[in-house]
Amino acid sequence: MTAPVTSVEIEAAIRNVPDFPKPGIQFKDITPVLGDARLFSGAIDLLTEKHAPGSIDAVVGIDARGFIFAAAAATQLKAGFVPVRKKSKLPFTTIEQDYALEYGHATVAIHTDALKPDAKVLLIDDLLATGGTSAAAAALVLKLGATIVEASFLIELKFLNGREKLNGFPVRSLVVY
Ligand code: AMP
């Protein structure tokens, strides 16, 4: 049997790309983790390790890289997968949530029938930065009456204090910068 993947190994595989998509941004490229079979499945094991299969009803993933981890986590936990998407991408009736960006604002949406009111949800995205995106996604989950058991991230940029926007449920991240 191969040794369990550690967050140190995941951190070593994450590629930092300076000045992408614009000057001053240190982009955390997770594609080397995805492309390595052991690291990808190990990352899913770590993201889901606190939860027994069957204890989560739905894994909510955030557009777009969050989908990759959330969908894999959902199959591991025997849970459904629910997308939170950027505005105007979902085909059925939606509820929307605005949030502030550095310049301007953005909107995320969820289908109105995506979650049962009593659903137990694991919220997943690839990266927690300022927390605006995941706080907006969390607000949508709560508006549908579901409960957030935990929000899990592969990466957290701690210096941006995103955690402060995520109140009332546990927040976990595998690799912290
Ligand atoms: P925020 O709303 O500021 O927490 O930003 C989180 C979202 O933006 C996540 O969905 C990330 O995929 C993306 N993101 C923000 N900063 C970075 C970064 N430095 N590298 C890669 N993705 C990022």
C-alpha cells in the first residue's frame, strides 16, 4: 500500500505563478496536484477525512476549480454534488448573492431546488482568499435552509483574513500561505 498523502506533499506540488492573471497576483496553480493520481486522490481523502460516508447530504462546489474537488469529494462521501455558479450560467430558477471584489462586484447563483431545507452540506473551493466568494456561496446554502457542516479549502491565503467572513461553521484548509 502507498503511504497516505500529506499536506506537505500537496504544498510542494502547488505551482506559484507570479503576475497571473494580472500584475501583483501570485496565482496558486493546482493543476500539478490534479495531474498526479496519488496527490489528487490524497487531496480528496484529506478534504473529506472528518466526515463519514453518508453523513453529508450534498457537497457544494464553487465555480470553477471548486467543482473538481467537490465532485470527487461527493462520490467519496456518497453525497450529491451541487454547483454554485457565476450568474447566468445555471439553466433553472436560481437565487443569487452579490459580493464585493477589489474593484466592483460579482454575483453567484444556486438552483432553488438544489438542496433540501434540512440538508447537511460540505462546502468546497480550491482556495480561500478574501472570503468573498465562499461567504456568498455559504449565504446561498443557508438561504435554502441547509446546514453547513464545514467549509473546506485546498489552499488558504491567511494574510487576506477570509476566515473572518465565514462565521457559524468550521473552516478547514490543507495548505496555508
Ligand atoms: P476570494 O473571494 O477572494 O476568497 O477568492 C477566492 C476565489 O478566487 C477562489 O474561487 C479562487 O479560485 C480564486 N482565487 C483568488 N485568489 C487566487 C490566487 N492567488 N490563486 C488562485 N486562485 C485564486
